[in-house]
Amino acid sequence: MSRLTDSSRPVRWASLAVACLLAAPLPLGVWAGMHLHFSPFLALQTFLSRAPLSWFALPAVLVLLPVIRRERWFCQNLCPTGALCDAVSACRKRPRSWERFPPIHKTLLVAALAFAACGAPILAMLDPMALFHAAWSPAHLGWTVAAVLSATGLLLVLSISLLWPRLWCLRLCPLGGLQALAAELNRALQRRSAAVAAEAAKPGLEINAIPAPGRPADCVAGKAFLGRRSLLVVIAGVTGGLILRRAAERRAPAVLRPPGALSEDRFATTCCRCGNCMRACPTRILKPAVDFEDPFGLLAPGVRFSPGHCLPSCNACGHACPTGAIVAFEVEEKGRLFIGTAEIRLDECLLVQGRECNRCVASCGYRAVDVSGGLFESRPEIDASRCVGCGACEVACPTGAIRIRPFGPMVPEAGGKGHRPPVAGRQG
């Protein structure tokens, strides 16, 4: 990567300041972590994995234009992780040489895209933008085990940069590999155009003398993309993606996911663990899951109703998600996006014990809780066709008699969105 010019330094540090502002624990709503949507690596993986794209992917498409024209433009101007790596590298007076390390950034890129094409973009978590935003988890969630684990990715990258300056950016980063491939393609096309123009300018040249596709003028472009190593990586990536997808489909974790989340097998592999949805959530009910018996779902956001619940008027998590793991939805659709269903333990219910209480009925914004029975046999009941599992009744219940339980996978709808089907309420 070329050294930073004097003109690019102010842009880079201004971009880092904006990224820190968007990642900080501020009430920004859907604008929280907006810097993430500028990553073409995440956008490309989302497209290949056939996850729903929103208009928030437009910045990544626009970023590709200068990236093709100027190599490493994104690194030099917009990448906050790259800026931090350079700052850390400057602290070491005698840096170790990284020249002996093989460049695997393009190999990681090809593998990531192959995984994504199989519907398992699990390597999206290597995106430097996702690593940067995940590192802010302790500021949002406190110094919990999950928050510390989320921050380890960036700490590892900075440690590598301290020992071997520029190693991450030039040899390991898959987003850097994408930029390198884009620049190689641009140079190959320029050489091809120059060769054709030079041949056409020769006097007495016949039309058949202009190099056709497949002739030596195209060999440079072919070498950049069609090597045997790339083919092996694609085969390994496709095989690994299919294995991961099949293994994820066999999982049945009892975890509540945000409204609009993909089916459990796709959600766990599509989520890049950036923590953007957790920052956007106004009631702070989204937390990273820490279950080492379920490695696929490790650090993926789950719903825990403490101290708040999922507001009927909120759709921030769907618009904040950069990978489509949580589908962007409108507030009007909230009543059809099921998180889970309420379960009442009647032996702990005050109303069943003959004491006055109607907090669950009063708190439900979907009119899914009602009271049935006679004067001395009153009991709350859940209408499973209306209950979306927002958690308002669970939070309101003074005895903790109500719990929201997860159930079945999502059912796809038109437009790529989905909902969890209502099931019969469980009481006991």
C-alpha cells in the first residue's frame, strides 16, 4: 500500500473521528454504526449470500468506484481500523519485517465469497469495519464476558500491527484483498485497451489482427483471477460453506432473536457480530450470546428482556444491520414479525391466586393477553395469533410468572422478508 499523502491524512483522521462518533454509546437510532455500510466487502457478501439488501448498501456501491480507480483508496481514507493500525505501528521504533509472510488477503477474500455463495458468509466477521465497531461493545454492554470477547478481534489486529507494522493491511485483511483485486482488474483492462489501441494504430493492420479474447493480451488478467490456488480455495470454500450450512440447520438453540431475523441457521452464519443492532436498540434488550456449546451462535445478538422490552414503534435493529441478518422492516410490519410467544406459569400468577393484578393485560400493545374464567376463577390467557413476543408482559409481571419462549424457524414471505408462525400458547 502506498504511503499516505499529506492531503489524505486529514480525511483519514476525520473519517476515524466520525466512525468513533457513530460507534459510541449515543442515542443515534438507525444511524448508529452507519460507517459500517461503507464496506464493499460486507455488501458483496450480503449480495452473494442472497440476504436481503436495503438502501443502506448504496454507500458501499459508491465506494467501489474510487476503489477501482485508485488502489487502496478505502484504506487511505475511510478505514478506521487501518488508521488505528498505522497509529499503533508508529509506536514501535524497530519494527519487525513482515516480508516473509505470504499474502493471504486475496485468498481469504475468495474463501469468504465462496462461503457466502453457499449461504454461510461466516467470514464476514473478518471485515475491518465490523472488527472496529465490535470493539466498542464494552462501552455499550459493560465489561461482560460477551463484550470482552467481541472486542478481542480488533485487539488482535492491533497487536499484529504493533509487532509487524502493515502486515494486517497488506497481507491479511480481506477488504484489502478486494481492493487489490479491483486494482489488478483495472490495470489489466487498461493494458488490454492500450494493446488493442497500439495494434489498431499500426499502418496496414487488418481487422483480424486485433487481439481476440484469450490471446496473450488477456493473460495478465487471467493470471490475476484464475490461478490454481484460487480454484482450490473456491472448492474448499464451497465445501466448507455447505458443511457449515448443513451443521447450522441441525442446530436447535433456545435463543430469542430480534424481529425480522433470518431463520436460525442463516442468521448465525450471516451475522458479522459487529454489534450494530445492539447499539441501535433503544431499550438495550439485544445482547451477544455466550454459549460455547453453540459455536455457530457465539456472540450473535439474542433478546433478553431486562430491563426493557421490544417497542412496537421501533425498527432500528433491521435498518442498522449491514449484512441482512436482520431484515429491514417498517413499523407497520412489526405485528407480523414474531420473536417468540409468551408462556404463563399459572401457579405463580397473582390473578390465579385470587389477588388483584392486570399488569400483563395493561402492558400488551398487541392485545394478545386477556382474562378468562368467572369471578373466582380468573386466569390470563395468551392469544398466540397476536402475541409477537415483545416481552412487555414479561417485564411487567411482578412475580416473574411470564416468560417469552422461542419457537420454529421463519417462514419466508414475498420480498425476502419472513415471520415466525404463531403457535398455540403454552400454559402451565
